[in-house]
Amino acid sequence: MSKTNAGRFFEDYAVGQVIDHAVPRTVSGGERALYHALYPARHALYSSDAFAQASGLPKSPMDDLIAFHTVFGKTVPDVSLNAVANLGYAEGRFLKPVYEGDTLRSRSEVIGVKENSNGKTGVVYVRTQGLNQNDEVVMEYVRWVMVRKRDVTAPAPDAVVPDLKKVLAVEDLVIPEGLDFTNYDFTLAGEEHRWADYEVGEKIDHVDGVTIEEAEHMLATRLWQNTAKVHFDATFREDGKRLIYGGHVISMARALSFNGLANAQMIAGINGGAHANPCFAGDTVKCWTEVLDKAETSAPGVGALRLRLVATKGGEPFNLKGENGKYLSEVLLDLDYWVLIPC
Amino acid sequence: MSKTNAGRFFEDYAVGQVIDHAVPRTVSGGERALYHALYPARHALYSSDAFAQASGLPKSPMDDLIAFHTVFGKTVPDVSLNAVANLGYAEGRFLKPVYEGDTLRSRSEVIGVKENSNGKTGVVYVRTQGLNQNDEVVMEYVRWVMVRKRDVTAPAPDAVVPDLKKVLAVEDLVIPEGLDFTNYDFTLAGEEHRWADYEVGEKIDHVDGVTIEEAEHMLATRLWQNTAKVHFDATFREDGKRLIYGGHVISMARALSFNGLANAQMIAGINGGAHANPCFAGDTVKCWTEVLDKAETSAPGVGALRLRLVATKGGEPFNLKGENGKYLSEVLLDLDYWVLIPC
Amino acid sequence: MSKTNAGRFFEDYAVGQVIDHAVPRTVSGGERALYHALYPARHALYSSDAFAQASGLPKSPMDDLIAFHTVFGKTVPDVSLNAVANLGYAEGRFLKPVYEGDTLRSRSEVIGVKENSNGKTGVVYVRTQGLNQNDEVVMEYVRWVMVRKRDVTAPAPDAVVPDLKKVLAVEDLVIPEGLDFTNYDFTLAGEEHRWADYEVGEKIDHVDGVTIEEAEHMLATRLWQNTAKVHFDATFREDGKRLIYGGHVISMARALSFNGLANAQMIAGINGGAHANPCFAGDTVKCWTEVLDKAETSAPGVGALRLRLVATKGGEPFNLKGENGKYLSEVLLDLDYWVLIPC
């Protein structure tokens, strides 16, 4: 019998099942520095202890997406090893900042299964939580993937499709305890634009671009202990290309969006996201943002913006879908998320 | 007079000589995070403080091979700058876990010299110890290399060939103080296979592969302050290739072997090892393991496995040598080592 | 109106102006480990807490150039986004070692402006200071750049050209409090050559070379939050090449100069520097040093050397300029700096 992990197939999932994922991880200043070397990340709250303390936090937390990637990476061996496609995200919430020394682990509950009409694959919905060493939930999100069946003759389970929020309400967002932007230093943060300066419908071309290297996306993906072989083994795909982890594009785009959204400090929620086309080494990633909504929050000086962040590999900014309603071939990512920004 | 290090030649070594190597190094969470970015390392004991504490250690130690590479790297300017070949390892033992904040240095004793019959080179045997800031030996190993003579007319020294153990006995292994696997969490560790599940003679194909990049092996090799120019300077070899540090392949293979040996947490001993063929950027490294021996230990819940770890760059798993008794051209590494694993 | 940073043009600078640069940064063991992975840095004082403590410092500081790059990177969006050329450095001084946990920010004062006779560009001189969380100046330097005018019809300002020291006197250098090399361990440091062994006029070929990779220079440049797009976006220049941040070459050359200058522990001053030719991935960087001056200092056991460090991408060592007085095409860097070294 093989001792290696063959991954789960569609039949192995049942609604209500809880999966505790391996391997817990303690994060340190090392992960933080690597994140800043891999992405042009510059949000001041995640760069400076002094800035974070002036904003009411004990010190500078890990970038929110470090928490996301770490939690996500652990789910791969159990959720997406045999996945044909990553179909979507919903109800992502950042519940507690993660700091140096925290140990993160992941737990998923299967909340939906639905066999496809071809009988060869099915869709699995999981709600994943990231927990710290005190069993506090630091973030959570729902993800659904298309998974192969082991045995195409196996009977289809009763279809359960969870009722997911298309968009989180601002009341659903959790604002870190103590967060206070009333004494926010816009000069140190890098831009003057505050919550009041953004209008619904406004679009921002973030201008900067980064050409992707194999070594960099592999360093990043391994750092989150995501070991899906398609990202690392150039002999795995017939075309000899290594597919870049979608999260690498998310982090690259979020970091590039600093130029125009330097004050969009914290990611509070992820409403949805699509990896529209694959990204490969040699692609030059750029991005643009559309402001989808604005809301006030109960925290002092803190407003919320709902943003669409679109990453591309070529083409002009602000193009998203073709006449057929499908994503244009140059679109890599379409992410719908909430940020916290000084009013 | 040149001020740069010309390295030692065969005549410069004498049995009994002790060499204190430069440069001491304090390791931190940065080295740890880089190790996890460079290799798909996931052994839970080296990933999570909480997991390590549940196993009786004060916190998560540095991966054992961080200690090995750091200690090894320091010896390069004194031992292998003029080496023609790295011939072998023996009697490698990990004596004390290394933690963040420890400062490591290396010391070698020459334990053998033997001129080759061609009169141009000789073999030098050194026993190297890694010491921490409290002068405790954290690891040791014997290594022998073929070194050029400065002057081919120099007389041959009396040949001394040390009597080295082909294989360490389980009693030779040092188990970290306090290590206790009786409450081991197999779910968090990632696999269910325990000591009892492995049989002598069993072979495991670890399945996963990583295609090697120039940037990654150079980052790794520099991190250990191993500055042998053959790894960095593409103009040094006639073929324009940079030879990859053999230790990069060791770490890559060890990390890839997680898939099937997730519970083989600690490396306790290295019986021997051969870098069978050179590795270059673009090679895709895979590996397989053969279980060579099993033994009980005195520590609660802790068993030992003696494993052969073979790294390849192509070909089918489980092939090692040809009919002529020589390593096949696709074999990169043949490592014989002891691990500690829950019973 | 675009929300992205368009950068400053020549008309936007006026003598006396003070610019507080974004984004403050807390440095940790992560930056330190990355620096040692990116460059073959081995100076013992920056590698070992124990060695630093034996030299009178509380622990091992960050490599001096980590401070320089961090401070420099912050100035890019305000000083050099629209720069046509980086013209020079002067009066660089390292005033206080930087340690893990320190938070650095940058402030520049405009000390000179001079429009060029073509009316399209002008030269801007800034004195930049790096400050820590206690508002102490940790380093400072003067830099001058050629910047485009926004409007070529704008009137020229009164020309102000600061009077800068061609070379810092040894009395201008600031020696870290407590530094004492009287018990210096030359064995652990890696070489025997002390201050007395270097002669004015002596030249050292540092022998070693490193072939540059795209992934590595981008990791480095991002780590310092220098996001000038010319370093990252392969579609930005017409030739499809990414220009390597000049500081990457400085750090590579300084680290390579260990071989022959292992005891030149601390950089105390930068008298001047020229990025003679651009560096691109694939270039193999080597370097040589000329001893320009020697001086005693007031600190116990501590001498000072003034060095010229020249980085090249090919050619023979010790060649610098052609008959026309211009840098040879293989010269990348010509740096004039002061180091502290045991007597």
C-alpha cells in the first residue's frame, strides 16, 4: 500500500464532516520579511510597529494575506489535491490580527456537495477557519472546488448547496479591538486620500507592474506549505509550465494597489473572487481597482470600502469581460473585498 | 602578497590538526522561514511551537539540516576550497536541537590523510563539530574529500585512514532531552503511519517533484555562508553551469519525503551519503526511500528507522545502480540516515 | 484625478524644503537572514551575537547596508521617480548601529537645485537622514539626481549648489559607542590581515564572482520597499530588460570583498559613489579594492581604512577608466568609503 497522500475524491466528502488539517505553523519576523521581499507590500500598519501602535494595536501585525495563505495552504492536501478547478470564495472574514509568535492551524467543515451532471466530478463547499494557539478563530472563508470522483459509478449524494452571502454587509465585518484612525499620519502612510475621497464607481489604474519569476512564486507557495505539485514540477503538465498559485497573484495585486490605495490598510472581508485565467512565469502582472461600495464603521476614524481588484497580464486597464460575458484572456483575478481606511 | 584565501592544499593537513572555522552565526526566525520557503519542509515538530511543546521540547527547533548546513558551510574555506571531490560522510550525529538565538560555529579535527597513487592529490578526513554559544556540541560528522597538492613533488605523508562505522548503532544516537511522542497528534502531523507501520525492505515513492531554479539554490547556499565559487559564478566552469551545492539536494529530498514519511520527525544520525551525480538548474528533483532497519529507543513513544533516501533527476523510482555497480546517471543523492518517529 | 503617485518634477523642489518619506519599517531577524541569503555577507560582527558582544556591542547589528537600503528605498517615490539619472553620493555617515526591532523612517532636506542648460531637466541635491523609533539619526547621506521638468517653460530657480566634502575626514566618522577591537578574534573573523597590514595604494582582487538572477535582485529591492518600476516590470523599458537597483550591486560587491577584507567590519562613511554602467540579470559581478587612505581612531583597537571598491561585469581587475577618462564599459560601481578594522 502506498504511504503517500492520494488526496480525497468527491465521494470522500459529506456535509457536516469536519477536517482538521495538518501542519500547524508558528509565524515569525521571517515570514513577515519574506512577504515584503516577495511582494511590493508597503501598507504602513504592517510595516511599522510604531505606526501600528499609533493606530491602537499592540504592534504591527502580519499582513492579512499571510494569515490567509497560511490557513489556505494547510487545506490543500485535504481539499484540492484532486481538484479540477477552484470555483469560488465567499464570506471571507478577518477576525483577529495575527502577530509574530502565533501558531496557526486550519479546520474545515464540509457545508455542501453536488455531483455534476457528467457523473465524473462534483462540487464540494467547505468553510475553513484558521485558529491560533489559543483556539481563537483568526479568519474564515468559504471555498468551493470541483473534485474528481474516484469511481464514476458511485451514486450521487443528495445535493446540498449552501446559501452564501453574495456580499458581506459592513456589519458582518470584525474590526480589530482598539483600532483607531483618528490620529492617522497620512504622510507616513504615503498618500493623502482618505475614505471621503473615494467615490462609488471610481476606477483606479495602479500603474505599476511586476514580471513574475519561477523562483519567486515557488518560494511564496512553499512558505505557506502549499505543496500542490502543479506549482513546482515542470514535468507535471504537458506544456512544461508551472502553474502559479492563485494566491500569489492575489498578494501581488493587493501590494501593487498600494499606489492609489495606500491607506486601505486592513483587509476586513472577502466577498468573492475568481482566478479568471492562469498565470505563468514571464507574465507581467498589473492591476486596477473599482470602488464598489462605501460604509461607515463603529470604530473611531475608520471607514470601509468595498473594492473590486482586478489583476491582468497585459491589455488596457478597466477591461474585464468580453461581449460573451466571459473574462478577457488577460484577466488573472477578479477579487471583491472590504478594506478599512481612515475617514 | 594576495590577501585572499587560496585555500589549503593536501600538504597543509596533518593528522591531529584542529581547525577553528570562521564565521560564527546567530540563527533566528529568519533562517527558519527561509528554509521553509526554499524547501517544502512540513515536519510538524519544526513548524509549530505548540506541536514541539506537546512533544516535550521547549519550542520548535530549527530543522536539523539548518544546523548541518550552517556547520558545514563554515568548513568550506578551510576544507574544500581546493577539493576535487566530496567523497563521503560518516558518523553524523545530531546531539542537541538548535533554537532561535543560538550562535553556531564549527571546528574540525584532521583524522586521516592518504596521498593518492597519482601523486597529484590526496584524501583528507575531518571530523567536524558544530558548537553553540555555550560550547555545547550540537552536531558532528566525518567527511572526506579529495584535495589537490600544491606541489606534486612534496613527499607523501604517512597514510592514516580512520576506522569509521559503516552504520551508527541505535545506541549511538542521541535523543533530545525530554522528547516524548506518547501524546503525538497524527492528524496535525499529517499522516497516520507510525513506526510499527514501516517494514524493513519497504520502498516508498515520494511522488512529488521540484524543478530547481538558479536563484533558489544560490539563496540557500549563501544562507549557510558557503561561498564556493562553483555554485555562484557562471563563468567559472567551462560549460557555463553553476554546480548546485549537494546540501541543497539533501534538503530538497528530505522535505519531499514528507509525503509518506510525515512522522519521521527528527534526523538523529547520518550513516553515509554520496552525491552520485551533479545537479543543475532545470533538473526536476524527486525522491524515494527504502527502509533499511528499525530499532526501539529508550525515549517514551519514540522509535527509530534507518532509511535510504535517494534523490533523482528523472527515470523511474527505485532504480539506483547499473549492472556495472555504478550509480545511474539520474541518481543525485544516496543518503543513509536515522530518524526518530512515533511508535 | 488619478490617485496614484506621479512623482515630483524639478519645479516641485525648493531649497530648504523638508520631505518626510513614507513608509516606516520595523526590521527583524527576517531582514537579516534575507540579506545573508541574497549576498555572500560574512563579516563576523553582523553574523554572530557572541562576536559582536566581544567587540563591545550589545548584540549583532543589522549589516550597515540594510540601514542604507531601507533609508534609501523610502526616498524613491519622492526623490527619484522621475529621475533621469542618479548622479552622485557624498557625506554618507553611519551614526548608530541598527538592531532587530528598530523602526526606521527617512527624511530629506533639499539642499540644492540647478536647472540644466537644456531647460528640460535639473539637478536636485538632498540630504537624507534615517531615523529610528527614538528619533535618533542612524545614518545620513547626500545624493543628487537629475530630474525632468514638468513644464519646460517654467522659469529656472536660482541655482544653489551645496559645498560638499569630497572626502570625509576620519574625525567626521562616528564610531559606535563601546566598540572595542582589543580582544578581536581573527580566527573566527576569517582572516589575519589587520589595519597595519594594509598599505595605501595596495590593490586587492577579491576573486569571487556571482552571476545575477532576476528573482534575487527583485527580492532585494522589494525588501527595501524600493518600488521603482524599472526594476520590476520587463515591459517598461524598450529593450525588455529590468534595470538592477544600484544598491544591489553595492551590497554584492561589499559582500564579495570579504575575501581579502574580512576584518573591514563596519562601514563608517561613504565619500562618494558612481553607478558607472547598468547591471542586468546574467551579468557576473566581481570586484576589486584599492586602499586610498589609512587613519587611526580614538576607539580601542580600531583603525580606519578609506577604500575604493570597484564592481565589474567582466574584464581584468584593476581597470577603471579608459584613455578618454570615462569608466570602462565593464565597470558597474566605483565606491569610495571608510571602514573600521582592528589595528
